Amino acid sequence: MTAQRPLPVAMDPVAVPVGLAVSLVENDRGGEVYIRGQLCDVWDAEDAAARRWAAVKLVRLGAASQAQIAAAFGVSSVAVWKWVQLAATGGVTALVAEKKGPKRPSQLVTATIERIVALRAQNQSLRTIGETVGVSEFSVRRALKLVAGQGANAAETPAAGEPETQEPTPAQQPELPLRPAPAPRAAERAAAGLPGCAVPVFAPAAHIRHAGLFLAFPALETTGLLSCAKDVYGSLPNGFYGLETILIDSVLRALAGEARAEGATRFDPEELGRVLGLDRAPEVKTIRRRISHLAETGKAAELIAALAAHHLAGTGPGGDNLAAVLYVDGHVRAYQGRKKIGKRYSTRLKFPVPATEETWVTGAHGAPVFVVMAAPGASLAAELRDLLPELRIAVGDERRVLVGFDRGGRSPALFKHMDASGFDVLTWRKGATEDIKEELFAEVSHTHDHGEEKTWKVADTLVDLPLNATRTTGEVFQIRQLSRVVATTGGGTRQIHILTTDRGLPAGEVVYRMGNRWRQENQFRYARMHFDLDSHDSYASTEDDEDRMVPNLAKAKAYQKVVAARNAHAEAAAIADINLLELKTPPEGSKELIVTVTSAMHNQAMAPLREAENALIAAEKAHKGIPATLRLGELNPGQQVLDTEVKLIHTGIRMAAYNTAMTIAREIRTNTGYRRATQEAHTLMRQLFNQSGDIDPTTPGHLTIRLDPLPTKAKTAAAAELCEHLTATETRYPGTDLILKYTIKNRAQS
């Protein structure tokens, strides 16, 4: 079952976050360290050793990276590293600060500074000047800055052999106020009942906490969430927070790791409000109220369909057709409340649990496209049949679409229906089958999206599947079968078979596409971890239809008894045959060839078989007398179903957030030079979303987001390349005419 929600990182609203689980509070009385909201360390303002010891313990615990701890404590990473080394050798006493102040007289006397300025005027490099004067290169820089600050005409100019830099100096950057109070919106809040809603207004601000979330807007625009919601819902009832604001707030919170409405309590409303262009972000009750307004219209299914049509109308990363391959699977969402909800078997939990089930459609790259709430008790095959008309509408034309699914949808009648409806089947063959002859196997290959070639040994054949489960009609459906030999856990091998109605698709691509279905499972896993996929969002429920016919569990139990009776009968028949053979066989060494078997002897040998026959007849009669289905009211009176409207709206938001995150991660892999992008693209993406930075609306027509540098040069360089690429999209901030421009600071600016 799902775990309890984690505690907030800090209980103090002014706490400085250190990584994902730690926060730091410092004031004139001293400092405190919280881990998941629990006070774990405290020190007085005069106790520098205790402060350093707290940083060392955080490093040892691995609660945050060394760079994050150094930034929170206002020192360099090297200083924290030194503290760790000192504590390892001398304990806490080694962390006592040395006496401050110069250890020797300064070498930057007036005569030395004048000589440095004179040598710099001769275009000598900083290193050459330092060697000539007898000071370090740092001292040369400091001397030149002192002169520049006094108004002397000694500005640094590039010396011979030194490259010129195009990076603006900190003095050239506009001076932005440090976390100023948000622009007052009291008048607009007072007029919240009047037509319209508050529009985004941005004020200059430096070092705001959630500046990295601005990076999501170019990718969010491609999902079509805002445009589709506007087409479906129009607008929300009059109020301060409009439709776009509510949706953007929900997506940004999901990208920051808090997809549920309750997650708004873990954000400072003023800080998140700066990203929304408002004085405060909406709080939990406001989010729930505004989402309930949307749910009252009953158009959540239309929103999902509009998002699917928008997604399938586009093209993939390589310009491929996104509607060419789709995957369908069910997802069970467990329920932990007190209401009487019907049970579903959860393959993840390995047992039946009270739950609701959804049918998801994803693209070839694992991006969620479409979702419907499955009817209670419906099989995947039944859901697929009902889903085809909606998929055809989403595709928008009559082109054939390859639909992949697991064995749960295996039905020859469904295969025939899908083929006639313009959909090609891609699934595994279910049940025991005869092995394909070894000489029919040949090597096939396929080059996938990343340019890597895969090879397999495959047998490509045609098979006839009976359309009637009892095989009484003789009607069959011919389908293409591709067989592979795979290893088993015991060291042997076995054959697995793929079925498809697409006879023109290369065999290598068929095998690749079938294996690619695991991207859908990965999507479920990732969305459950990072986007609270299994949360219910609304616990409202209605009475289930008590006249609905449901499978009778007693019928299944009775059939198990029939199976057991058949097995017992077969065993008894074998024993009876052995007994009769012994009766008819002369004793060893006997000269008489004729053996007399009396009726009593025969009846005694056949008695176990007659008992087994009677038990089998009774079990079959009992099974036949039990109805296969019953009214739900008779089987489980009072059963309820959870509300679907609110859940579908939040699901549409999570789909947009997931696709936004995947787009940014893909941009990191393809448009930056980050060497570890293949392994760490998602980690870097989440770090960027939680990065602080500046908001600068001073340039007319532009909204400049200037992010603080990341802990390492490699990540900062990758972020700079990503910012350049996202700026080139010229994305407009929703609800304004401001074009987003992204940059990242260098170390001097931060």
C-alpha cells in the first residue's frame, strides 16, 4: 500500500532549503537544522565550532550535497571539505576558528599599487605583473579593483595573449531588489467577484526560490494543456485566480514534486506567486474549489480527448508520426479509505485490493496520450473494443495504427474486429503452443531511435486462431506470428510468440515495438514516484449500480471443485487399471494360465473409481446449478464507486506535467554537451526546476530569467546551453505579451 506522506522539510517559513530534506534557520540568536521538519541541531550565535560541526554532520549523513551545504552556510565547498577533514582528525575542537585578522603586514602598500597600475597600463598580463612585483595574481586583481573603486582610470583591459570575454561584469547587470515584497493586488482581490481574473504582473526580484520553474513553459506550451482547457471549459467563474493560473500552478507544483493539491502547503505562497505573476499562489481550499468548478461541467473526458488529439497531431523528436504506434494497458489504483469500493487484482501488490482501474494509452516513446476510467469488472479486451472509436477520433483520419498491449487483451475475436476497424494488433500469444522448427529461424535487425542496431533470431510464420473458445464452429482468424527463443531461469530455453496483423512491418521492428511496450510500464513507475499517479485527489463517491450483473465468485469456487474431482477421477481410474491388471495376472511361478476373477473381487478393485465418478458427477451438477452472474446488490450490497471527474482533470494535468518533464530531459540529452546526460538528465532537470534565480522584466517585451549557477561547472555549462535553446523558442508567458529569455549567472554575478 502507499506510504505515509513525508513530513514538511521545515516548520519555519523563513528556513533556507538545503537539498530536498534539510532546511537551515539562522538569526541573531544562532542557528537550527531541520531534517524533514524535525529539529536535529542547534547552536548559539557565538559558537562557530558548533556551526561548523553541524555542517560536517550533514555531509556525513549524506543529507545533501557538499555544494548545497556550503551554499546554505554561506561558505565555499572547499571550506566545508576542510571542516570535514579537520573533524576527522581532531574532532570538534579542531573546528574552533582561528584568530581573525591579517597574519602579517599587507604587501599592497601605496608604492606597490602604483607600480601595478603602471605595469597594467603597459598591457602586461596579471600573472606577469604579480611575478614582477612579488605578489600573487589575486593581489594584483585586488589592487586594480581598489584603484577602480577610487575613480582612478585603471580599468582592466585585456593584455596581450589574454582572450576577451563577452560576459557582462556584475556592475553591468541591472540592480534587482533582493526578494522584494510582491506587487500589491488588493484592488483586484477586492474585485474578484467582477468579470475577469487577475493577469500576471512581474516585478524585478533577485534570488527568488522557484525561478527554475520558468524553464518549463516552452515545453508546457507543446503539451496543449492551456489551449485545450480553454477550448473545452472557456473560463472559470469570476474570481481572482483564472483557468490558466490554476492549471499553471498545478503543473509547476507537480514538476517541483508536489502534484496533489495538499502539496501547496509545502510552498511559500508569495515565493510561488512570483512565478505565477501574482502576489500569492492559490492555497489548497482555493485549488479544490476552482477544480470542482471545472468538474461540475462534466467535461473532463472532453479535455482528455482534446489533449490526445493535440498530441497525436504533432510529430516526435525525429519527425516521426506519433499516431503510428500506440500502447494500451490497464492501471490499478489502490484505495485505502473506509468506503466500500470493489476489489481489483493488483499485479504490483500481488493480491486483490479495493481499487479503481484506468485504461491508459501511451505513444511509442512512452508519453501518455489518453486515459479512460475502466468500467467496474471490465476486461482489457472489452475496454479495447470500446476504446477504438475514441482512438479513431483522436487520430483524426483513417490511417492504420499499430496498437500494442499485453496478454490480458488476447482475444481472436477482438483481433478480427480491430483489423476490420483499421487498427493493427501487436501482442504476445497466450497459452501453450507447439514449438516452431529450428530451421525456420533467421537473423533480423532493427536500428532504434538512438542509432543503435539490435539483432534477434526470429521465425516469421502465419497461424490460425480459433474464433470460438470451444472450437465448435471451426471458424479461424489467420494472423502473423513471430517466434523467438529466450533463456529460462533453469538454464534452458523456451519459445515466445508475438502476434500482429501488420504483415508489412519488418520482423526486426515488430520485435522492437513489442519490447518497447515496457516504456508504458516505466511511465507508470516514474509517474507514481514523481507525480503521485496513484493519488485519488477526490474521495467523493456515489452508489454503484446494484442491478449490474457481476461474476459470481461461488461459480469459480465450484469450478475449482470440479477440477479437483476430475483430477481425483483420473487418479482413481489409473489405480483401478492397476488393480484389475493384478487380478488378471497369474501369480509368479504358477503353472495355471487361467485366473478366475469373481464379481466381488472386481467390485472391490473398481470401488475407488466409482466413488470418484460419483464425486465428479455431484461437483459438476453443483457447478451447473450455480448462476455465472449475479446482481451486484445480491453479491455485495452497498458498494460504491469513486468520483471520476476530479480525478480525470488532475490526470490531464499530470499528463501535461509528465510530458513537460520528458521534453526538458530530452532537450538536456540532445541539445547540451553534458557528458552524463544519458544517466543524469532527469536528475539535472529536477535540480534546474528547484534552482533559484532572478526575475528581470526591465527589458521591454521580454521577461528575463537569470538562474543562479549550479554546484559544478559541467552542470552550469549544460544549463547555459539549455537556456540558449529554450530562449530560441521565443515562448510567450501565458496571459502576457512577454517573451521568455533565459540566462544563467557566472560565479562572479552570483
